[in-house]
Amino acid sequence: MTEKRNIPELLAPAGDREAFLAAVAAGADAVYCGVTGQLNARRRAGGIVPGELAELCGLAHGRGVRVYVTMNVVVKQAELAGAVEAAGRALAAGADALIIQDLGFLASVRQAFPEAEIHVSTQENVHDARGVLLCEELGASRVTLSRELPLTEIARIATETSAELEVFSHGAICPSYSGVCMLSSFLREGRSPNRGLCAQPCRLPFDLVDEAGVRLQPAARERALCTHDNCVIEDLAAMARAGVASLKLEGRMKPAAYVWAVTSAYRSALDALARGEEGVSPAVRRTLKRSFNRGLTDAYLRGVSDNELMSYERSGNRGELVGVLERFEPEPGFEPRDGQQMRGTVVLRLDAPVDAGDSLELRPVDDPERFMVVTAPEPCEAGGELRCHVRRPMPRGAEVRLTRSVALLDASARAVSELER
């Protein structure tokens, strides 16, 4: 007899209208978004225009998708009355729940709107059963746990509490404890993460020096605080067994194409899990790797917080490793002048398929800062060779990474367009 599985909700981000539509089109069970001009932890995202919220809630509800509005920042006393009014407007527009960090604000919303569904944000740094029980007493029906919790602790919390547990499952993670990082506030006045204005200094290069000012770390490890991105695609069955109610995808600062690709990948994997299928398909893995990522890891979920978690070398998109540079061929008859470098053609040996128009990053292993990006002039299958024109020589052995997929961009655009018809 087939085991009946409790499949977690798939909760997708929306930083603007297009991303909202992309999340719905990709199969999200719920979408979380901020409202333009209101308090939320991603105030630099475009947000949903207040006048559009009701329309988008109606569109989502017509497809069985829930909508959660984020109000997940610390609320100042002078802002409290206005914030409660904004909560009322969001609920009246059709929001199914509010995501709140500030427990005082939560209490005020509960008093003003006793029937409102309230979820506690990960910014509240709830990391044990005691915290979840407190949130339950205050009237929250769901708690988003701290991102750094291992699965063993999540499972234990689930057995000792009754609130739904939401867990960040894919995307950017922090090297600090959820909701209590002050680095941005210290380095950039007024840029508090708890006010939705994190400057992300953890992604920047730092020098580790001794008392004499001598740099201690190697050049390849200058981003001492930069983490890889979270990815639990291989852990979905274990998370379901642990009692996780909702899988939250990070990305309200990401474009619609990213939201569509990642949401569709997790939708496919969760649907396979519901059918009792084991493992993750190569297509799902490829979709995630071809979407923005700083390298993917489930280290936190396994209780690991060492070098495996970190992306010391770079803070930008790593994409998917698709091959290696085989050779550089100088352009016949070309003579460099006035400081020009020899231009020519690179021959790339591919281990994965590439489409015409895909962006390919060529990065020398021994000198990674001298990378370049080229556009694939034609499609090429795995095992084939692709020739690309370049304006300077590149060394044999340079890694070839696909950092922008035309296929994913086109698929997202089609899905959003069909939804708007």
C-alpha cells in the first residue's frame, strides 16, 4: 500500500506584480508579498501597489492560491496606529494572513482584528519550542522558524507545539542569527535589517589582518561572511516527515523569471513526492542551478555551520558548471595595436546542453578575477564543442558556467503572459 504523505505548502515570494503572477503560474500554494510604501523586511523591493492588492488576491484565490502580506519589521510607537490601519486594509483587500515580526504590533493587530490569521516572521528569531508556544499564546497560527535551525531541532519543535511551522527552504541565507544581525546598522547608518533596509555587508570583501596590519587570509577568501544559498530540494521527504507545514522560498528582491523557475522546480519535486517517487529529477536540479545562486547547500538543515556553508570566493551568481575551455584560437590576420590583446575564438567542451543566447561565464581557475561573459551563438548538446568569439585570450581549463538561461526566461514570460489574458 502506498504511504500517504503530508505534503508541505509551497510558499513563493513576490517583490512586484510580475513576480506575483510568476509565482501563481508556477504552481505556488501561497504567495507572500509586501505592499508598496508600507513596513516590511524588503522595503527596497518594488512591492505590490496598494490598489492592485485586491485584484491580485482575487486572481490568486480563483486558482486556489493563498496570499500573505508581510509586515515583518520592528514598528516604532509613532507608527503603530498607522501600521494597524495598514493591516486592516490588507485584510480587507483579501490577504489570507499577515506576516509579523514585532510582538507588540502582533498584539495590537490581534486586538483590532480578532479573526485575522497571523504568522510570525523569521525576523522574530524563534528557534525553540518555548518561542513557538509564546507565539501561540499571542494568537499566531504559524511561526517561521530561524533559518539556521537543523532538521533535528525542527522535528522536536513540531512534536512539542501545535502551531504550523514554516521553514525557509531555498535562496539567500545569513551568516548571523535570524533577526538579530546589527552589522548593516553599524556600517550603514539607517540601514537596519529590522526596518527592511539591510545593506547586505556580509556579501562584501573584508581583510582579516593582524596587529601589524598584515593581511592574513588568501585572496580567494576575501568574502569572509558570504554564505552559499540554501537549497533543500534533496530533503523534502525528511522535512515532510519532520512536520514542516510550509516551505518558504526566499526571493522578494529577485526578478519574476527567478521566482517562476525556482517555484516550478519545487512544485515538480513536491508533486513527485506526493506520488511516492523517490529522488529529484535531473531537470529539477538543472533548473535550480540555472537560476541565480551563490552555490547551493543544505548545511544549516544538517546542523553544519563550517566552511561548507560559505562562499568565500564570490558573492555573485555561480550558475551551473556546464563545461571547460578546451583552447583559444587567435584570429587569423589580426595584429593587436595600442595595448589591444589578441582576439580570437575559444572552443568550449560542454558537459551539459546550452541554448543559443545563453550567457556563459568563462573563469580561469588560477586567476578567477579575470573572467569574462560570452553569449552562446548557437545551441550545443552535452558532449559537443561550442565556439565563441572573444576579445582577449582565455586559458585552457577555465570553467564554463551558464549564468543566464534563455529557455527559463522565455518559459517564465510565456507563463505570466498566459495568466494575464
